[in-house]
Amino acid sequence: MIGVGVYTRKQASSVDGFVLGGRAVGPWLTAFAYGTSYFSAVVFVGYAGQFGWRYGLSSTWIGIGNAVIGSLLAWIILGRRTKLMTQHIESRTMPDFFGTRFQDQGLRVTASVIAFVFLIPYTAGVYKGISTLFEMGFGIPYEYCVIIMAILTAVYVILGGYKATAMNDFIQGIIMLFGILAVIAAVLASQGGLTEAITKLASIPADSAGDGSAVAAPGVFASLFGPDPWGLLGVVILTSLGTWGLPQMVGKFYSITDESAIKRGTIISTIFAFIVAGGCYFLGGFGRLYDPIVANGKIAFDSIVPAMLVTLPDVLIALVVLLVLSASMSTLASLVLTSSSTMTLDLIYRDKKSLPGEVEEGTIDDIVAEKIERRKVVVMRVLIMFFIAISLLIALNPPTFIAQLMGISWGALAGAFLAPFMMGLYWRGVTRISVWACFIWGVGLTVVNMILGNPINPINCGAIAMLGGFPVVWLVSLLTPKLPKAAVDNMFACYK
């Protein structure tokens, strides 16, 4: 990994090179970067364990939804339009897109603050997912392993920027593919094979889903839609549609080479998601055949997957630890690169940009411009160390269940960003005020729900925040002043 960072360091001397890989990253690297940023220890340990216990084998639908909605449809609907418009308006980050597309630098600053604040719980969730596996695999405090992981990630991201991250994501993605297939095979073999494992699951008597909700009948954990189809749908929406509004995910489309690469990347990314996400949730569906840790009368959901794996041979436990390390490092790299680039480009150095076709009022000397570019890259590298230090502090005092952390983070980010970003790519009529309204809606709903003690489950609240953003943007856009037609036509000219 450090070797990859050294190899790519020359391409990371400019801002475009450091943040976007020079907008020339191929389909394989982009697809794997998308997939490995999507699936981390949060999915493998937290989500697979909790939702596998709650919904049984029907939790596999979450993985299928991640592949079809979170990967296939995301690439088809967002890929080409994001690439063309962000390149046309010279946008490097999602907050930068909001500021330029809707001609309001206040939106840019606010979006960067939202991204920074709500990416922190996501990072905490990534580390929390590793902790139980390290303790199970090595019998040593996980703090040492987390520190080593953070230092490794910092070195290759600081050296090579996005290109180093994408290349390492490819290596880590291959480990994840082989790892998940090997672990599923081993777990099923330990239960006497697939048929025997399903039979055992179907024989589990009716009780509660672990969260107080009653289960209707015996055998429901081996059924097609499980004990709570509507709850399952909420999880599918949050974990699948949520990626469409996350800055570190959408940013992958900024950097891909061209439209033909987007078509190939769509196929690669979808297959990757089917194997990794589908495999994780399928594996988690058998969690009730094992004995997780029970604390204060409640099941520690994060202990379910480790309980399944602890019986495996040492070689496979090593593979699992490597799998989760790979998944977590790739996600961590993506998060800190997104956070540092957003803070640098959208808060510290907010350039006033001319739209395509407009005449700039003055030009900056080439030598001065180059110095500014280098300074921005230095600031981003310093901020990467800062963000990794913050994430380490959180990791050493890990908070609540992973799934709740993710629900809060994804709900606020995607609730605020998804609707205005997607509609801004397709509809000329989106107004500046409607974007502000959606920011208030997404963050407001998530924060109020959290302050009130989560009367709405954070997962379902996140799904409501995302879907509710679309009518908010549409209705407010109909009632508020439009942006200048010439400027909007100029931005949409890239699609002709």
C-alpha cells in the first residue's frame, strides 16, 4: 500500500491530481473504489449481524438492493450526468457543485460543514466494526491494530491522493471478493451445508426479533420476506438509495475517464456489490444459529458475526481480519480524502469561479497559480492527518451500535444532498431556496429525531429524510424565484 502511494505521488502534485486523479481514472479502478467505499466493516459486522438477526435470510434482499439500486441504478442515473456537468462547471467536490450550480457560495459553505460534521459518525462506525473482530482474531486490544491501520492509510493517501486510494481500493476489493466467498463456504460447511443450515433456521421457534417486535410464526427467519417486510424495505432504501447523496460516493463519478468507461464501470460495480453485499447479508441471515453476547438483557448485535466466525480455522479467521481491514481502510481513505478536500476547497480556499463561457475579470500569473495549487495540496495533506487523528480518538472510545451511527450519518447527508444534487443534474427548474429547504429538512429531521431520543428508528428516519427531500425540492422550486435562464442553459449545454 505504501508502495502504491510512492508510485502515484507524482500525479498528486496538483489539486485535480490529488482530489480526482486528474479525472483520468479507468473503469476498473473507479468501480472497485466505489464498491470498497460503499462496503466496510460497518456492513460486514454491524449491518449483517443486526439485520441478519432481525430479518433472517430475507436480509439478503438488502444486499440485492445495494447492488441494483445502490450500484446499477446509481451509475446509470448519476454517472454520465455527474461526470459531464462537474467537468463542465469545473466542480471538484459536492459542496462545490451546489455553490456553482445554484450560484450561491453560502450553499457551498453550508454543504461542506454538513459533510464534515456527519462524516465523523460514519468514521466511528467503521472503526467500531473492526474492534470486535480484532479482539476475537488476535486476543489483543484492538487499539494497536487501529493505530497501525490509521497510519498506513494516512501514508498512502497523503503520498498519492485519490489515485493511490483507487489503486489500493482495487487490491483491497479483490481481497474482499475472495474473502466473503471463502467465509460463506466455511460457515455453511460448519452447519452441515446450505440445506441443513436453512432447516435449522426454519426450526427456530417464534420469539422476538431482538428489538421487542413480535415474530408471527415459527420458520419466519427462513422465509422470503422475513418477520417485518416494511422494516426491511426501510433498510433497503437507506442503504441503497443513500449512496446517491453521499459526497465520497458521488465523487467517484467526477474522476472517471469518459462515457465508455462509465458503461464498463456500471457492470463491474454491480457484480462487485452482488457478491460482497449479497454475501454479507446472506451470511448474517444465519446469525441465529450462533450465540452472540447478551448484555443487560439485550443482544450485542455487533458480536453476532464474530460469534459466527470464531469457530472457523485460524487461516480463515486471518482471511476475515484481512477482509475487514481491507474494507475499512478503503472506506477510511475515501472519507478522509473527501473531508480534507471539502474543507480545503470549500471553506479555506473558496475560489470565485466563472461559469463556462463567461469572461473572467482578471487572470492570475501562471507561477502564482501554480504556487496556490501546491499550497492547497499541502493544506489537504495536513487536514488528512487531522481527520485521521480525530477518527482515532473516536475509535479509542467507540460509541453506540454501528447501525444507529450509520443511520444518523447517512440520513443527514443523503437527506440533505440527494434530492437537490440529483434533481439539479436533470431539472433546470431547481431553485436556490429549494436547496436550502432540503438542507434544513434532511439535517433538521435527523437531529431533532436524535435529540428526542429516536422516537423514529434512525434507519427509518434516514429513509424518510431521503425520500422526503424530493417533494421538498419540487414544491419549493415551484414557489420560489428561478435562476437566470441563460446561466442554467449554459450549465446544461454539456449534455448536448
